[in-house]
Amino acid sequence: MTQQPDQPVPPAPREIPAGWYPDPEGKPQSRYWDGDSWTDQLGPLLPPAPTPVQAAPSLAAAFVPVALDAEGQPVSDRSRLAAALLCFFVGVLGVHRFYVGKVGTGILQLVTFGGLGVWALVDLILILVGSFRDKQERLLVNW
């Protein structure tokens, strides 16, 4: 007796053939619908329908101003970018503190040259990481 070589198994279809649907009873198989009724023909479980791909958010969405912070508190109407630039270029004079309404500490920074630069450096880091607050204790969030 000669042995027959194993026949290759055809790959699963990439598209669902017409008339085949997931089993109406929820069983892990497919059934054939002939147009009038379900037939006795059973098939393998159909591949899942492809999930729709969500579009990446647009670049403009990144620049929409935020009204509330993570705790639900209102955020400052002052620009974080403006405060960062003021702090970087003239931080030892406390101009960024005047900008956010903190006049008293702005004067202290003006007199002490930004705490000899240390206070201005700390403020710059706080602004860049988003932890700096204005006079009303609102976070500077919006760039």
C-alpha cells in the first residue's frame, strides 16, 4: 500500500464569503444563509471584523487652550511660553513674576537679582514642568 503525501491545507480566506455569517445562536462557528432561511451547513469561526483605525489627533488640537486643570480648578489666562521666555532672559529681574501678577515677590527678585540667580532658576524649572502658579494660585498650563 502506498502512502499518499499530505495534501496542503489551503489558507483561511481573507474575506468572508457571501452568505456566511456568525452563528445566530452565538456558537463559535459560522452558518450559511441562503436568502430565505439558515441552512444546516456549518463552517469555521469567521475572522473578526477589522477594527476601525482612529485618526491621530491633529496638530491644532494640541494648541487648544485648556480651561481646567487635572483637579478641575481653572487655569491661568497667562501664557506659559511668555513666562518661560521672560524668566529665561530677564529672570534675575523678576519680570516673569510681575507678568503673572506676583508684584511683591517680583520686587524681591529685582532687589536680590533673582536670589543670586537661584530663585530665578527654580522658577524657570517650575514654569517648564507646569507647576508655576499666578497670583490667584492658578496653574500656568497653556503655552
